[in-house]
Amino acid sequence: MKVINNTFDTLLEKHRLKKTAPRYRVLEILTTRDVATSQPYLEELLGAEVDRVTLYRILKTFEEKGIIHKIIDVNGTANYAVCHSTCTEKKHHDEHVHFNCTSCNGIYCFNENHIAKIRLPKGFKTSSVSLIITGICAKCSTEAANS
């Protein structure tokens, strides 16, 4: 856990954020999961450790600082995943494909599959780009085949 805390210390220092137990806990959860995590699930995992308002503020701050990015799933729920290390407060570099499993609702970041740059007409400015593929993830496909 010491290595993780050192990594989190560096990350929070880089973004000029206070080192608090709730921030560490949210980072711990988000960095140890292989899927994006919804706010309701984070609330469930955190229990009484972190209240809803504090969690909302942490997620908002982390997103603004370029620490995490938000993905809206097929149900309209916001999910969060850790950003690439090159993301900053000024520019997120999360223009990669997301996969939303319609069986388990997991959202996977496919960081190696970048979304091609799209030329917009003059006067249009991009604030974010999102591509979500829906289908069945490998785990659910395997479970379905074995049943």
C-alpha cells in the first residue's frame, strides 16, 4: 500500500490537491478496477467512509484536473476511469474507444484504440469526443458459452 500511497501523493501534488483520506480511497478504488466505476457503485463501496456530497466534489475535481474521465453508459449513468498520465487540467487525452457490456454493464477503456480526429466546419469547437461500442464483454461471452 505504501507504493500506491507514494503514487497517489505524487499525483495529488502534481495537481496541487490536498492529500485527504477520501481522495486516496477514491483513487485506490478507481486504479484497482479494470472497468469504469459509476458514482452509485462508488457510494456503495465507500459506505459511510465518504458522504455523497464529498464524493461528488472529489469526482468533479478529479475530472477537472485531468485525473479521471467520465463515460456515460447505455443507461445514462456517469462512470469514471483513470485518465492517461498525459491528461491535464487544460486537455484530456481520453479520445479512445469505450466498450459497454450490455450483460454486466461494465465499461472498458480501450486506450490503444484512438478515435480518429474529426474535422469540424469552421466555427465549431470540440469539447469532448466519445465513442462507445456496446455488446458482450469477453467474461460474459465465456460465461454464456459455458452455461
